[in-house]
Amino acid sequence: MNKTISDIIEEFIISSLDDDSFIELSRNDLAKFFACVPSQINYVLNTRFTINRGFVVESQRGGGGYIKVTKLKDDNENYLKSALDNCSEPTSLIRANQIVSTLADKKIITNDESEIIKSAISDKALNNPINMENILRSNILKQVIIELMKKEK
């Protein structure tokens, strides 16, 4: 089977990670190295280094821009991925509290952290004039879970 440039770029990034939990790369340097356009690097990152595949990609564009690829730890990874999927839609307070309680039950976070997160996503904290609490709650939980996934490594 012939490997595509995307396969080769993916293998390079994965092999560069080795035992490290993350690697920082330059999009332009990678594009030059593989003699491709930077959008090819973006394509590989967006399709092959997703949360569902166990990675978080952060990027900063501009002169000193970089790409940071973080490999998520396997422990609790399936629950965190599932919790993240549950936050893809606006999340009710009841559902959000269930997710946070399970994070504490699984010892991914402490009981104190659970109470702090529950307070931050409460209706009282998210009260706003345009009734967007469930959307805001979902966005907050997504970011908390992504950070937890990074720390699992």
C-alpha cells in the first residue's frame, strides 16, 4: 500500500512524540520539511489528531506561531471522551452535574474541585439576559474536560 503525504506527516508527528506527552512544532517548518503547503499540515492535524483519537491540538498563528500536539493519557480516556461528546450540545444543569459527579467518582477530580465546577456552571453563575445558560455550561464543561484530558498524560 502506498503511503500518502498525510500518512507520512502523521507518522512523523507520532514518532516525534515518543514518550513525551506533547510536542511543539512549527506549521511552516513542517510544510517546508515535507515540501507541501501549510494547509496540508492543517488537514492532518484536523483529521488525524482529534480528541476522539486521543490528541489535543493547540495552535498559535503569526510570526512565532506554533502547533502543540498533546497525547492524552489512556487512563479514564474513554470516559473523558464520552463526557466531551455529551457536551457537544447545550448541556442542562442536571446533566452537567451528573458529568462532574462522575469525574469525582472516578477520582479524575477531587470532591472539592467537583463542588467548584458545579458552582461555576450553576444557573446562578450563568444567569444572563439572553437565556444561553445551557450553551455556556456546555462550553465551560468542554474546556474543563479538555484540560483534564491533557493532565491525564
